[in-house]
Amino acid sequence: MIRLSLAAAASALVLAACSSTPTPEAETAVAVSTTIEVSPYELAMQTVEELVTAGNTQAAIDRLTQLTGNPSLNRDELAEVLYRRGELRLGEHGYDTMGAIEDFEEILADYSDTEWSTAAASMLDSARGKATSLNALLAQPETTRTQKFNILMELGRHDDAIDLMLANDLTPDNEALLAMYQIGYLCEDDALTGRTYDLTEPDGTYHELRFCDFGK
């Protein structure tokens, strides 16, 4: 009787151990995927912010301009693209106040039903106020040629600014030269002729630039 009881107890322990050991199939069934999908639109907007952070504001504006022609974007996304472009154009390194006004006006005219409409109305007032102030300074007789150049650049009247620059042999500051380089007015090419302009990018890269259409 004692031998039978010991055998029964041993069998019970084996069964308990087997029942408490998880199978590979059970572990597989419990596994949960943690992958988060990011849409192409979100990736594009991330790229824009990375460009801004790196000091490539004009490249960021160009990327947003490309997005405005993307047929897959919905109305809220298009409104956000226009708003961000207007915000950058109006900002410190945007050099396009009039372009910003157009962006905010477009949101109010064509995307008034989106969440960006209220913010665009406020930004439009700021942009119009800035344009009024800049134009008033531009009209004052005591405004220097260099100041007029900077004002024209800020307004987004880049061709007028460059005409003034060339006619008076002006030397823009590094920030304005960077914008002209990013927009595509200045290039680094030994085949080009004309005056050289020294530029240092935000990351420390040095360039000797000339106007892209000189010497071609």
C-alpha cells in the first residue's frame, strides 16, 4: 500500500509540473506587435521640421510647396501645409512676407471649415502689419540702400532686391546670402563669373558663391 501511494504521489507531481510549463505556441499567441506606422504625410512634415532645425528654411518652404500639389492630402492636411509655409515665410529666415499673406488668405478663402482657419486669420493680421511697416520704411528718403535691400528681401521682392544689390555693389549679410543660396540665386561653380560672395552655413560649411546666371 505504501509503495502504491508513493507512486501515485510521484505521478501527481509530474502532471502538475507539465501543466504549469507554458508551450511555445502559448508564448507565440501572447506576443503583441508594437510597430507604429507613420503616414507619408507625417514623414514629409517631419522632414520639413528637420530642415528648419538644420537652418535650411528655404528648402523646408520648397518641400511644403511640393506638398501643396499632392492629390492624396485631405483638406485639413492641405490647410496645415499652407499654414506652416506661411509661418516660415513670415518668420526670421523666410524672406517672403507677401507670400505668407497669400498663404493665410488662401486658407481663409478655401479652407475656412478647417481647424487652421482661426490661426490663419490671426497670422494674416500680423503679416499685413509687417508688410505695411516694411513698405513705409522703404518709402522713407533716409532709408539706406542696404536697408532697402533687406526690406525688399523681407517682402519677398527678391528680383528687385538683387537689382538694387548689383547696381550699388552691395554686400548682404551672411543670413541674406544664405537665403539667396538656398533659393537658387547664388551658386558655387568655378565656371561662373562676377563678384564672389563668402558664405558660412549654420553647420560651418564655407562657400565662395557667385550669381548662378553669370558666365553661363
